[in-house]
Amino acid sequence: MGGLVLGIAPVFVLIAVGYGLRKSGFLPDATWRPIEKLSINLLYPGFLVPAIWHADLSGPSAGAAGGAAVVSVIVIAALALMAKPFLTLDGPAYTSVFQGVIRWNSFVFLPVVQSLFDARGLAVAAVMIACIIPVTNIACVAVLARWGADQRGVSPLALMKAMLRNPILMACVIGLTLNFAGVPGFPVLDRILELLGNAALPMGLIVAGAGLSFAEVMRRRTTVLAVSVVKLLIMPFLMWGVCRLMGGDQLAQSLALLCGATPGAAASYMLARQMGGDAPLMAGVIALTTVGGAITMPVLLMLFHFV
């Protein structure tokens, strides 16, 4: 347990640093959006491309972990849609509940993986990201287009364009393409990407912390807590179980459990704001799952390794 805490604690300390910087006014509010844009569009791709490009993806880890992530998201999404008639929520609030139970924060997931696993673990984690981003984005955009305020739907072409503009997804695709094609590394390019990657994870965590908002947690505590339970407790065991059924080895199962327990994504708030979702509720879900993830992630991994 001590090793898990030492591996995970710095991740959440940096999140707390970001929250403190935002609340203290150390940087103007207008500064955080450009920093976030820099992290998503340049630093994170600089980390992901070489991590996947130079990884050994042979063996049962990558396929089982990626498959488990996709299947689990589809299962939870289907259950959330089936539950819609029984929920006393308006359309925008429902879209935030839907996003809250299936989306997860790669800004938190990857640094934890880096702290606890070797380069192969990072590569498998990146493959999981490449598999899960299209599924979650399509599902969430479709639900927002149907139940978001003042939405009239979204065309398949517009959705495809939005996917192609996702820099994290495209970085995963580029890395996988270079890996499968057997393209050798280029020393100068590798060094440039290494320097970008070294800045990506700490900057991403600080940005994630700066985006936290706890204003809605107490005001709508029942809804926020219910979504958090599904995200932090039900999803991890589902993803781990599916991975095990798919024949995933210990690495794949560990990463599946960890992926399932990862907090909600800050991008959910931006999407809710853009497409008529309940953005304050979404902010509350992200905040509580981030705080809760600091507890559940090490505990679940400890149980997995000692059972």
C-alpha cells in the first residue's frame, strides 16, 4: 500500500496545486484556457506519440485492455440510457449524468500509470485511450444532441470532423501507425518529443486541478454522489472483469481497473457548456470524482494485488 500511495499521491498533490493556484488568483482566470490549449494540442501529443511509437505491443495486454475499456463503456452507456425514463432529471441534467458515468480524465490516468508501471504499461494505457476516445465522444455528443438544451442533432460528418480535430486521439493514431509500420526513431525528433512529453504530465495535472469546482457538490449531492459511485466503484470492477474474461494478463487487468477508477474528464464540462448540458452539475461530478479517485485508485489496486 505504501508504494501505491507514493506513486499516486504526487499526482493528486499537483492537482491540488492547480486548484490552489486558480483559487488564490496567482494567475488571472483568462490565463488558464491558453495553458489548457497548449497542454492538449502540443504537450500531450508530444508525450503520446513516442510512447506508442516505440512500445512493444505484442502479447495479451494491449488488445484485452483496449477491448475491456470499450466494452465497459458501451455497457454502462446502455444501462444509463435504459435508466433514463426512471430518472427525475431534466434533459440537460441527464446529459451530465451520462457523461459523468462513462468519461474519464487521461490527464490523471497517464501520470498514475507512469508512476506505477514501466514503459510497456504506458504504451498499453495509450492504446486504451485510442480505443476509448471515439466511443465516449460519439456517445456523449449523440446524447447531448438529443437531450441538451436547444439542440437539433448533429450530423455524422460534423461528428467525424470533431473526432479528427481531437489532438489526443490523433496522437494515438499517429503513434500506432508508426509502430505497426515499423518506422525507426529519429534521434533529433525523439529528443524534441521527449522534452515536450516531460512537460505534459505535470502541466496536465495542474490544469486539471485549476478546472475543479465544488459549488454544486453539496447543492446536488444525491445526483453527484450517485454518479461518482458508478464511476469510481462500479466501472472499475466491470472493466477489470471484462478484461479478465478477454484473457488479459496481470498488467492489462491492473490498467483496466485503474482506467475504470479514473475521475471524470474536464472536457465533459466544456462539452456540456457548448451543447446545452448542465455544466454546473458536470463540474460537481468532476470535482467529487477527482477527490474520490485519490482514495479509490490506490485502494482498488491494493486489493487487486493482494487478493
